[in-house]
Amino acid sequence: MSALFDNTPSRKDTFSFKWQKYKGKDVIPAWVADTEFRCAQPILDAISAHVEHGNMGYILPAHHEGAINAVCRWLNDKHNWQIEPEWLVWTPGVVPAFNVAIKATCEEGDKVLIQTPNYPPLLAAPKLNGLERVDIGTVIETTLDSKGAKVERYTLDFDALEREAADPKCKLFILCNPMNPVGSVLTQSELDRIAAICNQHNVTLCSDEIHCDLILEEGKSHIPAGREAALSQNSITLMAASKTFNIAGLGTSFAIIPNRKLRLAFTQAAAGIVPWVTVLGLAATEAAFTLCDDWHQAQIQYLRENRDRVVEVINSIDGLRMLKADATFLAWVDASGLGVENVLTWAEEKGVGPSPGVDFHKADHFRINFGCSRAMLDTILARLSGS
Ligand SMILES: Cc1ncc(COP(=O)(O)O)c(C=O)c1O
């Protein structure tokens, strides 16, 4: 199946966000979080069928049984989460969804807790809504594996979360799980701790789980926030097929909100501002979540091998260091050891364009997207190694 991922369509001259930045330059783009892969054939067929039908008029997302059943099936089979169809609210992207979550849960003068480093639009969201952001840092935790070897992993600074959540002005905690950019997946005990803190201080949890179907580490699994009994009535879980199936350009995602009052507040906050999702996005999501299980597994395997290659090569370069990410196709690289003023410039001069860490609030890091063919990845790594 690796031919599916080895052979990628050229995105030059397609107005791709990722490729446009370095157009005409000998710099390989490795920044925006979409993959280079061609979509699974059932997704393309579903879109083609709708195009063939020929009518692109309004449709009712809330009545689109095919896509709704597909989401329910996927969550049941892949995440052991049995949801009621009415808990689902379609949103034309996770970014609008977490901004709507802020509007739905906060009033003027409130504060929003956000883990850092994090995805830039998430960091920007509180201010966009006239609110104060309170940063909860990420720390490196060290444990020993079954053979006694040291294992390092990024996790939340729980002491900071406990301290800051106690401020009655903090009404919402926006979490990213699996974490972007650091790639960790929260464990059961970590999620329990988050639930206890949120419940004790009446803080609603908005959990951005857009990367939840990209768990690369064997033995690890994703726990959706809303599946937890202690969080189901106090949470908004945001998901999409977009990252996993490379359909982000179709702007289709969904929120799962089991609590009726919270769901109503969310839909009211979105009313008149947030458009409905598109018919092609629904068709693609339906196909992704019903007909692409094998493709999904094959991609996980391919990405896992890409990740392992990235970890090995990056950690062999003087001045660079990274921890193995459990999930996502993103590698968070600590470039502080380079001792250079601008780590992005350092990479660009080598012909690679990662996401600058400064955008995630960590200026001496950068993020490399390894959701690409092995050949493209090898060129990226060879350039960074100077080989
Ligand atoms: C954590 C996270 N949330 C949201 C998004 C974007 O979501 P959307 O395109 O659905 O608005 C991204 C894209 O990189 C992301 O990494």
C-alpha cells in the first residue's frame, strides 16, 4: 500500500497554502499541517458522484444522515464512544468552532486557559474575542520504561492548571489533544485530573481533537474528552476527518456536545456568523468514516515509519533535539542548541521551510511536517543534516 503515499500529486501552482510561501524558491515547504498525500479513492469517488449529479444548492447538514451515521460509526468503532446523533453540531472548521466555544461560554472580563506552545489560531482566539488568555505551559516528564530506560514525554503543567483554574474569571480551558505541536496523547489519569480541576472550578473544557485519528505509537490510544463521564456534561469535543484524510480544504468538522444547554449556547453563538458546512465536505467525511479503514491503517503505518526516520536523523544533527511524538504528522524540534538567532532562517538557508516555533510561542523551536512521501522526507532530512 505504500505506493499510495510514495506517489504524491504535485501541488505547485495549486494555490496550496503550504507551497505558495516558497513559490519559485528552492525551499521545501514543511510547515502548514496538511499532508502531501492523494485522498483515498472512495473520498474522491464520493465527491465526483456529487459533482456528476450536478446540483450544488443548499443542503441541510443536520439532516445528512449519511455523514451523521458515518461519524457515529467511526466514533463507536475507533474510539469506543457511543454518541447520540443530536449531540453533533457541524462546523466549517475547528478554528471557527473554538472561537464559537469562547463566545458560548465566556462574558466580558472572563479569561480563557490555553496550553502553550500551541497552534497559533488557538493562541489568538481569546484576544480575538476580547478576552484575556492565561497560558498553561507544557513540561517534559521523565519516567522509566519496563526495561528501566529513561523515557521523556511532553505533558501539561498540571500545577499551573490547578493554580490558574481557581481564578473565578477563568471560564473555559481549550485543550489540544493529541497535542499540536508536541504530539503527546493524554493518558487516562491526566484526563481524570483535567476533569477534576474543571469540575471543581466550573471551567468548561473545549477539547480540540482534530489529530485524534493519527495516533502513531502502538499501545497508545486516544480518549475523547466527551466520552468521559466526568466531562460529558461540561465539554465541547472538536473533531474532523480533515487532517487524517487530507480534506482540510473542504472546511468540514464537527463539535460533539452532549449537554443540551451548552449545545444550544454553542449553536446560538454561531448563528448568523458561521456558515453551514458544504455538501462536498459532508460527502467526503461520510466516505472517509465509512469506506477508508484500510487506507487509514496504511497511512498510520507509513507515518509511523516517517516519524521514526525523523527522530533518528534530527537527533543526530548537532544542535537539534526532539522527543518521539505519539501522534500527528508533526515533529517538534528543539533547535536551541544551534545557538543561532533565528532558527527558521537557519532551516530556510538549508532549503527547508518548517513552521517557526515563535508562532507557537517557543522561538528556539521549529515544527516539521512529515506527512509527505518518503522521498520528500529524505530530501528534507538530508538538507537539514547538510549531507
Ligand atoms: C490543533 C489544530 N486545530 C485546528 C486546526 C485547523 O482546523 P480547521 O482547518 O478545521 O479550522 C489545526 C490545523 O493545523 C490544528 O492543528
